[in-house]
Amino acid sequence: MSNYLYILWIPLLPLATFVVLGLFGRKYFAKTAGMIGTASLLTSTLLSIVAAKQYFFVDGKVNGVYQKIIALKYTWLQFSPNVSIDMGVIVDPISVMMLIVVTSVSLMVHVFSLGYMKGEERFATYYAFLSLFTFSMLGLILSVNIFQVYMFWELVGVSSFLLIGYYFNKPSAVAASKKAFIVTRFADLGFLIGILIIGFYGGTLDIGLLIEKFTSVQSPEFISITTASFLGASMLTWGLVLIFMGGAGKSAMFPLHIWLPDAMEGPTPVSALIHAATMVVAGVYLVARLFPVFSMDEAALTIVTYVGAFSALLAAVIACTQTDIKRVLAYSTMSQIGYMMFALGVSKNGGENGLGFMASMFHLFTHAFFKSLLFLGAGSVIHMVHSNEMKDMGGLRKLMPITHAAFLIACLAIAGIPPFAGFFSKEEILTAAFHENKLIYGVALFTAALTSFYMFRLYFNIFWSKEAAAKAHHSAGHDESHDHGEGTWTMKLPLLILAACAVGVGFIPFSQFITSDGAALETHIDMAFSIAPVALSIIAILLAASFYKSHNAKSDKAVAFFGGFYRAAYKKFYVDELYLFITKKIVFPLIGQPIAWADRNIVDGFMLLLANTTAKISTAIKGLQSGKVQNYALYFFGGVLALSVLFIYIWK
Amino acid sequence: MNEIPLTHILFVSTALFFIGMYGLFTRRNIITMLMSIELMLNSVNINFVAFNKYLFPDKLDGLFFSLFIITIAAAEAAVAIAIIINLYRSHQSIDVDDATEMKF
């Protein structure tokens, strides 16, 4: 086993960048911040690639099984001999894979932002926040201790909050950042309780030890946690479901998804980084990290499965109706993460049955590339058109050929058309679902078709459709100097690289590297099996083409046909309104206001009483301190006299 | 020779003490107040010496104490004069009623 200590530098470099840019950026690096951030992240990316190469091809494998290596473990807070909060670095297949995903997507976003954010007033701050986010995410990935996960989890939440609210003078961005923070915080409450339950019964917070204890049926910890029950479910189920609640909050699973579409108020490259490829898959990663424990509990896995599948379907339906291109992408992200979740849910731990796990990780990997490509492409388009609305776009394919090509590749990838990346991972997920649960398979298949439909609705609306409108918009475009074409090379380069990835990463023999138990898994794409999803996708694409390729009335007819259902989907099925109703009509008046009253009148009142009494007494007696020396001498003699009397006549 | 009884001496010292106290409370001039304090200290000295002489003739503790008190009184006078000079510089007066800033 060789030394992996250098992996520590992968998160530490962005941290250093954050500190330097955060403290001195505005003054000294106002122009060069982007280059500094990009350079430090490039180093991290190269280190990750070196680490991946070393782990996967040189020394990670022992007897054909990839080992879990704890490269570093530093006991930070020791509560008792067994329970401690550690900081450490874990090296295993999924963490190494996530390293690659996070650093490379983050690097692409850094490069893209060089052009996209150019001229922003808080350019250095932006890069400082990006670095903070990258650091937190990398720390989260490398965690050895479930509490370390929790800490980085919160850091990720904070940096996401900062980045969504980057345009802090825009009220909608401020509201969105608060919403994202509060919703995920609420979910994290569940996560924390889950950690405490698991930690209490497991007697440790170390992930490796927890997995060891809870996967052997005879261990006293396992017996105690499964026999203890609360409201008819075992404590293991409760702990895991609560941990999953934290994951669902970050990964925007129903019903905690409401923050993700609003989070699109942030700068588009940020959406590509946080809300497409990295932070939102943290929930999936968390479940994958604890997967051996999840696999011991049927009930928790069932919840993961159904929440994932329902979210996938719901988000896909909503995505078909939205007109803001970033929101469409946000719902598509939610839908794809739903895929990853239910793939985990239908999986078993180890061997052939671990197909779902491997498929989920594979989809996470491929999704990161094509989804960040979609977001960056959308960023390019928004940069050009200065609008997020579909109706302001159309016919852009001639104006932005590179973006057009990249976007088309990404759309084909997410639609699962061979030989693009999404096809391979989606096939694995569908296969896993088919073998385990036919209902889920049906949902997944339908969602796949919907995905193709709404992605190509987006594609045709942006790049085809009303040619004249785009031209009119263009020539009427305020002044020509404002017109900057497709963007700088720093904006095109990431698109090209990511497009290459979106084509290529599907061919990686993923099952050789990342499986639930570390041993290689034999998979094969069954051509006959692939016919149904691919055919459905193609039909959906053709349907989208007939609706949206040129402006016609077919789409309006379809809208009229679905009527109320369309309106409900357009309004996101009123989930936001439901939340508002619950909070404004139930939580605030019935719980919030009484508590506020008690706070103002009882808690504050008691303190005010103390303060007022003190003030009154002091006003009454402050005359004693007159500033006249002779008065003080008089008190002194009076005191001496009183003491003398006391000593002489009373305490004889 | 007929010895002076202890009570006479105590009477003198008590009178001296209360004369000093009266001066301390009635005078407004700080130097006069300082002198009053000296009176009070000296009344204590007389007490020490007298008790030593009449009650414990073979011991010297009372004498030592009075010597200490004289020393302290000298030091105290030096410090007090320094304070008074500074007070005069800042207030152009050595009347205690003019220096009452240090109040609530």
C-alpha cells in the first residue's frame, strides 16, 4: 500500500485560494483572481487524476477487489474511547471517482466563468466563493467520519447559499438563497438526528466501523438497533430514513425539492457546478457511502426507491411545462438524481445484485458531465440573449455554432441515445430496475421518454423555431458594442471539453472499477433490452421536433388537450403554495406567534424586570456617591462606629 | 512622686482624636483637613505609648507601633501634598467642595 497523503492537497489548495482571495482579493487580485483560482484548481484536478490512476491501475486492487484505504486519520474531538470526531481522507472507488467529477467540473466552471463573469464588480469574491465550495465538496467526499461528513455538508450548504445570493441586490436571488438555505437546513436537522441515532446504537461515528458493526447480523450493535423500535419501525430504519432526509434535502428529492428551481437565480456557471454536478449529488453520495448499512434495511431502501422514482417522474412532468430554460434544466437535474436514488434503492450489496449501485454511480458520473455541459451551454445562450425565457430565443444555431453542437450532444446524452454517455448509464439503471421492480421500471421508462421530450423541446426552442424573432431581437439589440457573439475562448473551451466527455465517458468500463463491494462486475448491454427505451426516446424527440422545430399550433393544441393538468404542472403542482400555506397559515400563527409572544413577554420580560429593578435601586441610592471626600469620611467613621458597637455590645 | 493616672492620658488622646475628627468634617481646605488627620494619628500614638508604659512596662511593641505610625504619617503627608499641588493646578483651588467630579 503506497502513500496517498498527497490527496490532502486536493481540498487544501482551494481552501488556500479561498483564504487568499477572500481576504486580499478585492484589493490586490481584482483582475487576476480568476487566473489564480483556475490555476490552483488545475493543480487539484491533476492531482486527482494522478490519484485515480494510482488507485485504479496501480495499487488499489488486492486480490481483484478494490480496497478501502484510510490515507489519513486525525482524531479531532475525542468524546469517549470509542466515540470521536475525526478528520481524515478515505480513498475508495466512489471517493476517487467523485474527486475526478468534482475537480474536473469545477475546473470547467472556473474556466467558463473567466469569460462569463468578466467585468463583474465582485469578481474576486466570486472566485473565493467558488473555491470555498470546491473545498467543502472535496472535504465531504473524503470524509472518514460521519460527523466530518456533516460538517462539510453544512459548509457546502453555506457556500451554495453565498453563491445563489451572489447578486445580492436582486431581491429574487436573495429570497432564493434564503429558501435554499432554510429548506436544506431543515433537512439537515433530520440528518443530524439520524447521525445521533446511528452513532448512539453503533457506539462510534467512524463510517468504516459503523458499516462493519451494522452489516454483521450477530453483532450486539445490530441486534440492539433492530430490536429497539419507535412507532412501529426499528431504530435502524429511523436512523437511515432521517439520514436519507438530509440527503434528500441536498439532492432536491420530493418533497424537499422546492429550493432547486429557485436556486437558478445564481450565476449560471454556479448552477452548473453546484446545482447540476456536485452538491445535488451529495445526497446520492451519502446514501452510497452508507450503502452497506442501507442494504441491511429493506424499509429504508424502499423509501429511497419510491422517493427517487416519484421525484424523477414529477420533475420530468414539470420540466415539460417550464419556460425558463434554467428551470427546465433544474427540474431535469432533479429527475436524473431521482434516477440515481431509485437505482440505489433497488440495489443489493455485493455481487451481481449490486448492479443498481454501480449503475447509480455510473449515472452520477456521466450526468455530471452532460448536465454541466447543458448548464454552461445555457449560460452561453443567456450571455448572448440576456434572458432566461424561451420566448426570447430561437434560431440561434447559426449564431452560436459551437454552443449549438455542444448542446445537441448533451441533449442526446441525457436522452439516452447511443453512443452518448447517458445511454450506457441509463441502460444499467433500467436493467437494474427491470430485475428488481417492474413498477419502478415502468416509471423509469416513461420518465426517460419525458426526458427526451423536454430536453428537445428546450433544444428546438433555443436553436430552431422562430428564426425571424431572433434576428429582429438581434438587429434591434440596443447597441452593437453590447453584442459579443458567442463569447470568449474561455467560454468555448469548457463546452468542447465537456462535449467530448459527454460522448466519451460512456465507454469507460465502469463496472470494472466501481461496484458495491469493490470486485469487478460483469455487465453487458443487451441489445434487445435497449430497443424499448431508445425507441421511446426517439419517438419523444420526433414529437418534440414536430411541436417546436418550427413555430406551429401543435404545441398549443397539446396544451389545450391536457388543460388543467398542464396548468398544475406549470405551477409545479402547487407544492410551493402548499408550503406557503403550511408555513404562513399553520406554522406561523399557531406555533410561531405564541413562541414569539412568550419570547417577548416571558423570556424578555424576566430580563427586563431584572434590569429595571437594578436601575431603579441604583437611581435611589446613587446620591450616596456624592464626590465629596468628607461625606465618604463620614460614612467610614459611621461604619467603624457601627462595627465597634457590634463587636463591643452584641458579639461580646 | 504622684503618678498621673492612665485615664488622664486617655482623656487627652480621646479629646485630641475628636478635635481632629471635628476639623476633618468642618474644614473645607484640604491642608487643614490633612492637619486634622495628623491630630488623629497622634492621638493614637499617645494611646499606644500610654498603654505600653502602664500595662506592659517591660515590652516595647507600643513604642515601635507609634514609630511606624509616625513614619507612615510622614509618607502620607508627602503623597497628600503632591496630590494637593496637582489638584491646585487643575482646579485653581484647594477647596474640597470644588473637587466633586468623581461622583455617580
